[in-house]
Amino acid sequence: AGRNEAVTRTLKIQGALHDALSSGHCSLHFQPKFRGDSGELAGAEALLRLNHPELGLLAPMEFIPIAERSGQIVHIGHWVVRETCRQIRRWMTEGLPAMRVAINLSPRQLMQPDLVSTVLEIVRAENVECHQIMFEITETVAMQDAPKTIEMIHAFQAHGFEISIDDFGTGYSSLAYLQRFRVKQLKIDRFFTNGLDADGHEGDAIVSAIIALAHSLEMDVVAEGVETPSQLAKLKTMMCDEIQGFLLGKPLTADAFGTLLQHTVAA
Ligand code: C2E
Ligand code: MG
Ligand code: MG
């Protein structure tokens, strides 16, 4: 029974993804990122949500692999870029500060030869500055075809887009390539942030080594999945540039993020 149910569920998700954009079932949440030194709001990461008419709100872990396999992710990915730009504009129209937002890119999107030009077209049409958009590429995907990744990263950067390496430390990184990527930012995977609360000093040693490595390559470091005050305190002493996690801010609806921005302006 289990297998049939899984197949039925996948088909239901595929069906919903098919008209998700026109039917308004896709939405974006925005998780704040804060500066490690001052605690100031530094930007946001856009996180996709699918509200399935029958199955309810689904997490990306479940529906993105399905969209990836069917190819629907390409179309949805463009929507994410457009919707992020529109949201950045809406906040600005409300008198709120210009936000920098990070957008995740999946392997299938990175295989599109016209990715950079299509994204550029969307961002320009929505009247947003390229430097307000950062693209996150996971380490594993970035290293799969590193020479091609370098080309892609440099094409993005030539237009002023920033690039970040996501989930760093979980893949098999070639440090030679990491240096040649010349990206703005490295995001330490949640697994290592968690390790800061483990017994012994290995967890701390790994995180401070990653931060030192990134800084020596002139990259900023973001710690993902920061959930406890002790993790935060350690990351601050280690000079971690940015902090992201449930402790300081969960992913928020666009309106809720706008309220957060408003408080930032008032403070
Ligand atoms: P990611 O890019 O590494 O995003 C961070 C994930 O960690 C998010 O899960 C976020 O909600 C979660 N998170 C943040 N802080 C904490 C914390 O303190 N504790 C814990 N336990 N989790 C935390 P989410 O939203 O479920 O997204 C999962 C993954 O789905 C993302 O991982 C990203 O790879 C992918 N994804 C999300 N949105 C998009 C999108 O628009 N396009 C593509 N291609 N992938 C996306
Ligand atoms: Mg990410
Ligand atoms: Mg991540």
C-alpha cells in the first residue's frame, strides 16, 4: 500500500505544481538574516511554499525534488525571482528600506544555458537593482561541474548579482575551486551550527576553521540554523558575519516581514 500511496501523493503534487502559479498556490516566505556584530537586519532569504488544495501546506523538501524531476522547477524558479523582485518593490513603495534578498537555485535551473539572461530580464523588468539579489547554490551542486559553475558565477557577478555557497561543509569541496568561485558568501550548514552545542571542542574547532577559511578568501560567513543563545554567543566571538535561524527569526510571510522592516526603521 505504501508505495501506491507515495505515487498517488507525488502525482497530486505534480498536478498542483502544474497550475500552482496561475492558481496562487505558491507563495514565498522570507527569513531574516542579521549581522553578527551589531545585530542589525542584514537581509532575507526567500523560501518557497506550496499550499496544496488537498494536502495542505507542503515544505520544499517534499515538493522541490518532484518539481526538479519533472522540470517544472525551471518555470517555478522564474516565478520565485519575479515574485521576490515584486515584493522588494512593494516594501519600497511602502516607504520601507531596500532589502537584499537571497534566492535558492536548484541543479536543473543551473543547467539552463539562458539562466543568467532570463533572470536579468526579469529583474530589470521589475525595476530592482541586481545587487539586491543574491543567488544561493549548494556546495554539492556547485562542485558537480566546477568549471561550469565558475563560468555561471562570473556571468552573474558581471551584472552585479551576488552569489552564496549554501550548505557549506556537507559536500566534498575542492578548496582550489572554492577559491576560484570568488563568491561573496559562504553559508555554514545547520549541521555544524548544531555541533556548537555538542560536548567537546571539535564542533567549535570546525566552525571557527570554516570562518577563518572564508575570511582568508575574502568571503563573508553566514551561520544557518542558529537556534540557541549559546550558539549565537560562540558565533559572535568567532566573528561570524551573519546569523540566520529560528532563535532570531523564523521564515515570515511578506506582510510579517514588512512589519519587521518597519520596526527596524523605527528603532
Ligand atoms: P536552505 O536554502 O538551506 O534553507 C534553509 C532551510 O532551513 C529552510 O527550510 C529554513 O526554514 C530552515 N531553517 C532556518 N532556520 C532554521 C533553524 O533555526 N532551525 C531549523 N531546524 N531549520 C531552520 P525550508 O524553507 O523548508 O527549505 C528547505 C530547502 O528547500 C532550502 O534549504 C532550499 O534548498 C530549498 N528551497 C527553498 N525555497 C526554494 C526555492 O525557491 N527554490 C529552490 N530551488 N529551492 C528552494
Ligand atoms: Mg538557502
Ligand atoms: Mg542551507
